[in-house]
Amino acid sequence: MTGLIYGQTLQKGSVIGFHNGTFIPNPDVTMNQCISFIKDKYFAEVEKNFPGIKCYLLKGVRGENVDCISFIYLFPSDEVRNKYWKEEGVYTDLGNAAVEKMQPIAEEMNKYGRIVDKYTDWVIL
């Protein structure tokens, strides 16, 4: 393929969190409305309140997870992730402070529906 430019590479030691989810919309909410909200508002707040984290949104188009959405959280290192999480499901003080700041956007997310997800963090070797 010509014309493709790859401006970003994944560095050894980076941590990628894959959160595969099912969007359960509220009545009168479409998948596109939810996707727009996540991309345009929610991820901006995550990146602001959890410095060092970069967020990406994916939508399954083929295979087992068709029509599911997935969040990718990219951390430059295990150390950056560990600033916010002590262990699985347990925030550090800094992580708790970030979650508190995220409360208004989390409440706004509830207007769209909810996402049920499973995740795995992966380290690039």
C-alpha cells in the first residue's frame, strides 16, 4: 500500500490495556452517539486526569466481537500505570484523586448507557 504514514510506534516496555466491551444503550441512544461522546469528551478527560495515558477507541467489524467496542489505554511504562493502580482494581491515592475528578464525565456517560467490559494489560516485549 502506498500513501500510508506511520507516525507512532509501540515502544518496548509500554503497557497496553485492552478493554473489550459491550455497549448497552439507554433508550433512544445510538451506538454512534456513544462513540462520539467517548471520542470527543470522555477520552479527553481520561488523558487530562491520568497524565501519561493515551486512549483509543475501536469498534469490532468482523469476527467474534463484531459490533462491540474496545478501549485501548496506552501507558509508556509499567511505572506510569502503577502510579494510578496499586494492583488490579485498586487505585493509588493519585488514581483515586483522578477518579474523583472524572466523576462529572462518568455521570454524563451514564446518560448514554453502560459498557460491560473485560480487560487484560499487556507489556510490549
